[in-house]
Amino acid sequence: MTLFQRAHDIVQAKANKALDAAEKPDEMLDLSYQQMLEQITQVRRALVDIAASRKQIELQEQQLQHSVDHLQDQAKAALSQGKEDLAKEALSRKAAAQAQIDAMEPQHEQLTEQEEKLEHTLNALQKRVNDFRTQKEVLKAQYSAAKAVSSVDESVAGISKTFGDSGATLQRAQDKIATMQAHAGAVDELLQSGVLEDVGGGTDDIQKELDEAGSAAEVDKELAALKAEVGPGGSG
């Protein structure tokens, strides 16, 4: 494992751990999608490497085949000139080149098969990624909608609680006001009856005179009104 790959794995592990703790479906879906894209990238790189190896073998085979054909022509030319030993040497080299071609053929076939398999794998992965991308966006939309609904529900619950608290506050205020009004009424009654003054240790002399004057004036006022109602004939 390379240092880069190890660092990548560590970062990915930390990311997975963070996502597990956060439990955010949208981020988890995006991470899975990125991992699938990385897999496709790896398959493409492997496909390029195998294709390059196959192409290299094909070029070597072509060069060797060119040598085989050329040595065949040289053998014919040497033989036509009566140079049998030279013709034999050319044929010997031709056989060696052909042996190399034959030895490369299994590798060529193996690389070709592996390349075809990777192409099928790449196509399958690409289809899965496309399907996953569509499903991912649908699920993310559903998650966003659910999160929005949950947020609204929480807001409504908070509003309901606030209104409930407000109602309780109003009730407490009404009770307090009623208590204060009752207290004030009771004090007025006690003041008018003189209970509070008696309890306080006696009434002020000046206040008594003012109260008596007010009472006398009220009596005179009522007497005058009564006289006016009865008339002059009623006096006496």
C-alpha cells in the first residue's frame, strides 16, 4: 500500500466515522456516490494499462512477423544464389522469431480477454452509477422534504407551547389583577367603615371635623330636597 493510498484510507475512515455520528443521509449518499466514481476511475485506469500492454505485444508481434517475412525472402534469395548455408541460417532465425510470436500469443489472448471483462465491468458500473445518481437525488429530495416538515412541526410545537405559556401568563395576570382589585375594594370598605382608622389607633381630630362637616352638609342637602318635594304646605 502506498503512502498516498494509506492517507486516503485514513481520511475516508474519519469521514465515515463522522458521517455515522452525524447520521445525515444526504452526505452519506454523496459519499457513496463519490466512492463509486472512484471505483470507475480505478477500472478505467486498469483498462488503459491492459490496453497499453496488449498494444505493446501487438507491436512486438508485428515487428517479429515482419522479421519472419523478411528472413523468408532472404532464405529464398540465398538459395537461388546457391548459398544454401546462408539460406539455412535465415530459416533458423525465422524459426526463432516465429517461436517468439507463438510465445506471445497466449499473453496477447489473456490481455484481450481481461480487457473485454474490464469493459463489461466498466459498463455495468457506469449503469449502476447512473441509476444510483438518479436514486440519490430522489432520496436527497425526500430527505430535504422530511427535514423541512420536521422543522415546521418543531416550530409549530414551539408556537403552541408559546401560546400555551401566553395563556397561562394572561391567566396569572388576570388573577393578580382580580386579587389587587379585591384588596383595594376591601381597603376602601374598611376605610369607609372606619375599621382601619380604629385599628390604627384613633382618628385625626381635623379629619373628624371634616367628616362631620361633610355629613352635616349632606344632611342639609337631603333636607332641602325633601322640602322641595313636599312643598310649603308640608312644613310645620
